Amino acid sequence: MVTALEVVEGIKSGNISCEELLLQIYERIERSELNCFITLNKEAAVREAREVDKRREEEEYRRKKLLGVPVAVKDSISTRGIQTTCASKILTGYVPPFDATVVAALKKEGAIIVGKTNMDEFCMGSSTETSYYGPTKNPHDLTRVPGGSSGGSAAAVSAGETILALGSDTGGSIRCPASFCGIVGLKPTYGFVSRYGLIAYANSLEQIGPMASTVTDTALLLEIVSAKDEQDSTQIKIQNNASTNYCFSWLNGTRNEREEIKGMTIGVPKEFIEGSSPEVERSVWDAIHKYEDLGATYGEISMRNLKYALASYYIIAMSEASSNLARFDGLRYGLRTGKDEDWHTTFSRIRSEGFGEEVKRRIILGTYALSAGYYGKYYLKALKVRTLIKNEFEEALKTYDILAMPTMPFVAFKLGERIKDPLSLYLADVNTVSVNLAGVPSLSIPCGVSHGLPIGLQLVGKHFEEDELLKAAFVYEQNIP
Amino acid sequence: MDVKIGLECHAQLLTQSKLFCSCSTDYHNAEPNTHVCATCLGLPGALPVVNERAIRYGIKVALALGCTIQPKVIFYRKNYYYPDLPRGFQITQYEFPIAFNGLVRIESDGGKEREIRIKRVHMEEDPGRLVYRGTIDTATYSLVDYNRSGIPLVEIVTEPDLKSPKEARIFLGKLRSILEYLGVFEGDLEGAMRVDANISLKGGERAEVKNISSYKGVEKALSFEITRQKNLLRRGLTVQQETRHYDETRGVTLSLRTKEFEHDYRYFPEPDLVPIRISNRIEEIRREIPELPDEKKLRFIAQYSLTMEHANALTFDRHIADFYEVVASKIDPKLSATWIADVLKGELNYRSISMREASKRISPDDFVAMLRYLKKGVITERGATEIIREMLDSGGKPEEILRSKGLASIGSDEIEKAIHAVIKENEAAVKDYKAGKKEALNFLVGQVMKHTRGTADPKEVRAMLTRKIDGEI
């Protein structure tokens, strides 16, 4: 499969026909058994592709950084004129009248929206099995899950049903499926990418981020979507754009990649490795030793508050979700079934019919955690734990340039294997959710396979140092066979 | 009877755009759902951005009420389901409002000065509006208009310092006056001020009356509540802690929910907004605060030698005060005070229009011109009143009205003629007067005034009449 950079080059030089590329992709999607997409944007996409082929030599088009690149967008991200459901029945038929800031940025740079990818309903899950539109399958083994919640995006990139994809990551939703599907996925620093247009699950934790088959493509997509946006008050308006310019230095080929990580220090928190399966643990240590070979050093550290991360994460996420999802009452948009009765009866019926089991579970738990008398006991305490965890990460990252650990403690599991046991699914998120609590950037990169199933290495960096993270990932990617 | 009343007053701030989006706030005459966007409709994914101007206005209000401004402002979510609330929560403030602890001075019954403590001042967004076909009881469905959704409100909460419904109305009037002086509020716009009132009688629980949307309504609703609670207590029943709804058309309060069904609003900090530091802006905003009603009143008394009554009447409404000051700078301030406070205000009240509206028809210069005619004796007091009415009703200039209505006062020759005619036509009355019936003179004066269509000075008429008749004796 070609990379985004190759597509842009090929289209600009006339070696690749954008229309043919899109038609190939749609043919692959239509033949696919994976169920990566909820909604396709075929007609508009092919029309835009023709326009790109026609006008590729115009100055305005030559400047576009993603000219003609097919991008799949997670269905949690609003797209003007294209149905956006968050994989929920309650939003079936909802067509946003506006583009998320990241989607507008993609369009401005000439990207073509392939369609909207499948996911866990309202991002609540790590297997893409809670989708109202049925689960997505793992391209490496059709009996297994692709991870989640951005499972459709990850599987689509992995199976060549798109070149690039956007995911959103509240507690690992980009990195978990990236790990299970064997691609690269990056969760930016909280406040790096505008959330305007992202249908909120847990506002204080989540970020939109890039998913791609190579580190360079990941960096390229990150550069585009991290445009500054006055519509998101929580976006940090920093001047430093180092992260995003990085991929172009590599492109120019002026740097000696091996030199770049000489002297880099890697912290390996033992608590993050302890619960992993033996093959995952082995692959991650192999990757760390590879870094050693390339001139980095590592040290083992301990992060004692990790054990509180899951409780803190789920209380905060569910509390915010219980409030965020209150707007879905069927009055203004989305599902409207049956006979209209009085207000309480009608909205209660629509919500009972429209939300899936996992979503209801989290709304109920979140409502409970915010209730009078419990707020201090749960929500406030969770916020305090979050501060402790953030401090612990910051402390570790004072000593080390980056941290390395498994993204997920195991490889992709069987469809249906864990969905009946939500607690075991929650427990598998421990390495990813703690990163969202700390707000630091993190990516997952393939670091091996076990019985044909990919294993992901999670790298964690300092706030707003996505460039260091991408550099470390790039060097590793270039030096593995 | 020991009555305790506390008010929560919600005032719409006069910003150009809404509190969290750039939609226009000018919705009063707009078609339903035309001043809306993704943010104020609560579409999924849309985010709020704080309107800086609204925060400044909020700080201004708090400073004018003598509050202590807090260093940082944090918005919270207040969660509850209602069709007019598009997100299922209202963005408001909770633990970190703009300010605490203020004070408003009012002149209560009999001119007694009272201090009403302000507990807190915070900002929040207005929900949309439900529109019923027919009345709230008979409508089979309701419609929602989100034009109002997201209009910035400042909520001013008092301590339970008010002792009567009348005091509550006086307080609201004072509050309105202060807010209008600040230029952040227009009290005569529909729904500009909405009040929830907490009221308790000694020996009873507190009831909250929600949704009072007029100044007079506050007094009525509270009076109804006092009667209701008194009756309960008199019959040995207890007043329950509950939330009641005020039905404006029927003037009654109705139980909405009792204590055990109170909402749990599940407040928590709005994660889509960041805390706003305001401490560095306070001094700058303080300098923007204009002279407020109390200060202006004292200055008017000192500068123009006005009575307390006139000073009160002239400073209550900022527009009247401004009007007065322009007029008083050009002609006798005491005469101006009498004609504005006593006559013009009376005519405005009679027509239920505000000075703000009236100033589109009467300019201070028109008023000065009118007073000059009066001073020079060109018109009588009655003619002056006639000119004011005519200016308000059809908007003409004083000199035009003077001419078209023939209001110029007449000389003694013409009065003489009129007297002559009246005496001739009313011999009986003249006879009565001569016989010692003093009231008969009033009748005769009235007849002369009628003859001269009010253009004669009644004092002069009286003097001339007595001279004439007495001379005949």
C-alpha cells in the first residue's frame, strides 16, 4: 500500500490518478468483510478526486499538503453533510450542518473524506463491539476484534481501505486499535488539537489524533489537524510548532536518523509491563533493546499510583459522559420513534431505545458519581488522583526523555470473548488511560507479532513534545527489518 | 407578622452576541429559531467560547452592587432535563462566581432607608423559551424557540433581608435603576428581568416561587404567598418546603414540587471551558462605572437645590436624569425639575412608555423651548401640558403645536371680553356669588377658561373676575 506522502507526490507529478485510487479503495471497501465504515462518502469523494486530477497543476492545488489523499474519519467527528452517528442508534440519520475543525483543515489541504468509520458506541469500549452497526473485524484475523474504540479507522488503514484515518482517544481509543491492527496511532497532548466538532464522551480527557501506516504519515496528518482554533477554549495556543514541521526534515533527508536518538533516555515503568502476556512483554523488551543498540539508554522506574488510574479514569469519564449525553432527547435531531407523549415519557422512551447497554451503564454510573453526597467521595477524589498521576508522569519525564511500555497487555482477542465481562475490558485499558489522565502525548507503534497478531509499543512523551515522540518512533520504524 | 424574603434576580445583559457563541442577542422581534447556531442549539461537538464583554458586564454589575470580586471565575454545568435546555445542562456558576457580599440601599415604606445584602453575583446562560398554543393548561403541545438560548444573564442573589412584598418591588426597582445606569441592561424589554423569590413566615418552612417575570408580579406573587402561608399556619397546618410556580395571568402560585422531589443538579466544572482570571481587570472596569442613582440624587439636591422627592423622581431612570440635566443646563433647574418630575413623568406613566422611548419624540431642546414660552407668558401652564401631551402623542415641535392648537395665551382685553360674555350668560351664578356662595366663582372661572380654550391664565382670570363683580356691588 502506498503512503500519503507517495500519494501526494504521485498525484502532483501525474503518476497517480486520484480518481483511480479512490475507485480502488471503494472497490476494496465494498468487497470487504471487515465492516470498517458506517457511512461512505463515495459520490462526493469520486467527484472531488476528478477535480483534483483536473486541477493538480494549478498553483493553489500544488500547495495543498494532502492533495488527493483519502482519509477515513471516525464517526465521532462531525462532518458537514455526511451522517455522523457516533455508532449509536440515537443519532441515526443525524447530518451535522458543520465540519469539525479538523475536518475543515483536512479539506483545506486537499484531503478526500472516504467515509465515516465504525467505533464503539459514543467511544465507550475497546473492541468496537458496542457499535449499533455491528462489530468491525480485525484484518489480521476475522474472528478477532480490531480494538477500540477507533476500530474502524485502524482496520481501514491496516486493510488499505483508506490511506490515513482520524481517530479520537479518550482512554486509549486510538492506541489500542492501532496496536491490535498493527498501525501507528498518536494521541496528542491534551489541548494540542481542536476538539470542536468531536462528539464529546469525556471532554477533559480526549483528543482527536492521526492513524496511519507509517510514522511520517502520522506526523503529516498531525501537522494538518493541529491548526489553531478559537472555537476550542481548551486548546493551548502555543507558538512552538516543532512537532509538526518534523516530518519535513526527514523528507528532505538531511538528517542522519541514527544520530538523532544517540543519548536519548528511556524510562520503563515496571508496573506498566507487569500484567502483560509473555509474548507482549518479550516484544516490548526487544524494542527497548533495539533502542539501546541505536544509542539510547534506559532505566527501570516505578510509578506507584498507576493502580488508582483505572478507578480515577472511569469515574471522570463516566461523570462527564452522563452530562454530555443528556442532550440526546430526540427533540431536535436524531432518533424520534413512536407517538409523542408528554415530555418525560417521550424523551425517556427515546433514550431507552436509542442507547446501547454499555452507554446506559456508563450514564447511570456517571450520574451516580456526580450525585449530591457522592460528588466529593467519587468525582473530587478522582480529580485528586488524576493530579497525583499527572505529577508522577511529569516526575518520570524529568529524568527520562520518553517512557516505553506495551500499549495493550495482550494481542487482539476473539469477538464476543470479553464483551459480556465489562470489568475485564476496563482492566485492559490501564496503560492507555493513565496517559489521558496525565494529558501527555503518546503513540503506539507496531513492535512485533504473536501468531500473526500485531503487538504495539506505547511511547509516552512530555507535554507538547510530539516531535520527540515521532522522532523516537521514526528511528525505530526505520531500523526494524 | 415576621416575613423573610430573598430574591434571585436574573437580568439579561445587553451584549451584542450571546454568552457562548456569536449569535445576535437581538431576538425580541425575530422569527422563532432564527438566531441560533450549533453551539446555542447544543448540537453534538459544538463548543462554547466565553463572551469577554459579558464577563466585563458581570464584573461591572458586581462592583456597582459593592461586591467583593473573586480572582477567578469558573463555569459549571447544572444538569437537568427540560425541552428548552438544548444540552440537557445549563452553563452557569457554582463555587466560583464573579462576586460575593454586596449591599443595595433602598428607601422602604415611609422613606426609611434599608440595607439589603447581596449574597452573590454570577453569570449564566438563558435557556430557550416554551411557546404554548393557547394557555399552559389547555395547550395540547408546546413549541420551543431557541432564540433566547445562550443570552447572557447575570444572577443577583439577595440575603433574606426583604420584609414585605412592597419592599421586594422597591428593591427590584432600585436594582433595575442601577443596572440601567451601568448601560448593561434595558428593563423594559420583555423578559429582561426574571425573579425567583424565597419566602418564609415565622414558624414556617421556606417556599420558593419561580418564574416571576414582571416587576409588579413580584409584589403580587409574594402577597399571594403570604396569604396562603398565613392561612395554613392559622389552621394549624405546616408550610412545606417546596417549589411553586407563579401563574401570572391568574395571580396565584401553584405547587411545582416538594422537597423530596427537588432536582439534584449534579453541578460539576464545565470541562469545555477554562477558568478565567479576572483580578487584573477589576480596576480598569471600576473606572468605567458611571455615577450611580444614589450619588446622582445627592448631587442633584446640592447642585440644583431640589427637594428629595424631585431628586428621587429624576434620578430613578437614567434616561430621565440625563434628560433633566440637559434641560436644567439651559433653563431654570427648579422649573425644569417640576415640569419633568411632576408633569412629564405623569404623562409617561399614563401612556406606559419609558423615557427611552419618549426621547425619540421629545428632545431636551424641545422641552426647553416649551418652558421658555411658559416663562415668558406666551403659554399658560395648561398650554404647556397640552404641548407635552401633543409632543408625546404625535411628535410635533412646540412652536408648531402652539400655532396649530392656538395655545398662545391671550391679553387682558380678550379676557375682558370673555368675562363680559360669561357674566351675561350666567346671571344665576353671579347672583349666587354675590349672595356669598364662594364656589360659584370657581364655576365662573371655569367658564371663562372654556371661552378662551385654556389660553388665559386662570389666576389672572380669577383676579379680573372678582374685581369686575365686586366692583359692581
